[in-house]
Amino acid sequence: MAASLLSLFRPNLTSRKMTVKPLAVLNKSRKTRIPYELKRGQNRLFHQLPSGLNMEVIEQKGIGGNSNTNPDNGSIENPPLVFIHGSYHAAWCWAEHWLPFFSNCGYDCYALSLLGQGESDGPAGSFAGSLETHAGDIADFIQKKLKLPPVLLGHSFGGLIIQYFIANIRNKQLIEMKKLCPYPDLAGAVLVCCVPPSGNSGLVWRYLFSKPIAALKVTRSLAAKAFQTDLSLCKETFFTSTMEDHLVMRYQELMRESSRMPLFDLRKLNASLPVPSVPKSSMEVLVVGASDDFIVDAEGLDETGRFYGVSPICVEGVAHDMMLDCSWEKGAKVILSWLNALSR
């Protein structure tokens, strides 16, 4: 959203001389100067994609087995959970709180760093990818590494990638035409504070007309990347006001180090939206928002809920980075309750 806002106030800078870049070279050295230190029970793996590039995966297996007891069907194996981050984040944002929480509840957890983010390799070019390429990388990981259909959980722009994934699970024409990895079936999807299916343009214009000061703050924070150096602005953008400064500083540093490339070319992204519609009964989808979200407003949350024919849940007292905020347990418990009902 912020990059779209910024484009309203600056000239088009895309008409530059193009240079041919070599394919990215696999490099086992750290991509980030300040790598995220894993917690007990977590492993950092690298999944090699068909392109030859490596994608970072932080894994944490379920504790005490990964099954629930159903009175009618006996023991049912829990679906694995695959977490997809948004802009300026990477797999570490899930590893901090939600991977330990859900693994402790018996779910195998996998947090992916999309290309150009975290410790993943970066592709050639100026942008990390598109909805299509990111969704294809996720599909490749699921196809090759998981035995059961997973639940995909996506935050912010990561949620938009999942929406594209859902829309194309059975799109054989797209798969054949683009020679993509077939999108595997899912057990369900959770969209957390996510960009709505129409993209961020609606959010942009609503902010410009109804909250012009907030619009300028978001533009400065995200598009101009001022959140990387301005502590108070970083807190206002991603966290609630009660978040302790030392935690905001830690996450600010990790966000700065995580995003070596823009996740998308936003002009091309917006031109490809909205995501295709899907039958309302095709998949179980949970839409979760935050009452103190500075980026995705209530109307954006409602749009996503209407698209999937579900009533969104707005979690009180948390901000856009629900999985990192000081009340992170609130959102995690809402999702856990939904997951337990899904297994019954």
C-alpha cells in the first residue's frame, strides 16, 4: 500500500538503462548481517527450488505427537502449518512466538522466507517475484516436503499470495501454459491482517481522503522505509503503543536486514488484481484482523471476509504485526480454536 501511495507523489523512475544481470549465485554465507537466532526445537533448513535458488525454512515439529482425538473418528493427524510472511519480514517473524505456540499444541510448523528475504537466495532483477512466482515456490515446497495437505497462514502481502494460491489450485490451464508446479490441495487457509483481494489501491484512496495524515505517515514509513530508522514510526506502523521500545528496536533491526529486495513490483501487481474468485465452499478460510491495525483498515478486512463468504474476526488490542505484538497470544488462540474445529 505504501509504495502505491508514494507513486502518487513522485515521477515514474522506471525508464532507466537496463543491464543484464547474471543468475543469482547460491551462497551458503549469511545473507543478513544480524541473523535471527533460533529457539529451542527449531531448525533452519534450505529448500532448493527448480530455479536452483534456495529458500529458507524455519521448522519446528509438533510436541507430543501431531494428532487430536476425535470422538467419532478416533485419532486424527493434525495438518502441518505453513507460514508466509509479508513485506519487510521473513520466516523469523513466525519463529518468535507462533511456531513455539502451535508446535506445543501438536502441529508441525514451517515458516518460509520468500526469495530475496531473510536467508533465502535472491533472484536476478530488481524485485523478489510476483504473486505467481511466490505461490509457485510455496507449491514446490509443499509438493516435495509435506506428506499431508497443510494449512497456509499468511500475513499482510503474504495473505494476498495465499489468495492467489487458493484461486489457482485447480487451474490446469494456467499450470500447463506457464509450466508451473501444480498447486497442491490445502487443508485450509488463515489470512492474517492481509491485503484484500482487490489489492491495496482501495486502502490507498480511503487513507488519502479520510486519514490524510495517516496516509502520509504510512507512505513515509513503508515506501520511504523510514520505519527502519524512526523508532516511534516503526511502533505506530506495526505495533500497539504498549509495545516495549527494546522489542520494537529488535524487530526493527530484523526487518531492516530481512528485506534485501522489494517483495513485488507494485505497479505490475496492482495491474494483475483482483485475484480470481473461488467457490465459497471450496475451502475452509479464516480471516483475522486487528483492531489497532495501522495498515489494513476495517473495510479492507470486511472485503476479504465477503470474498470468501465468511465473517472476519477482529482481534482487540493488537496491531498489524499480530504475531509479534505484545499480545500475540490473542490472535494465536483464535487461530488455534479454528484449527481444532477444522480437525473435528
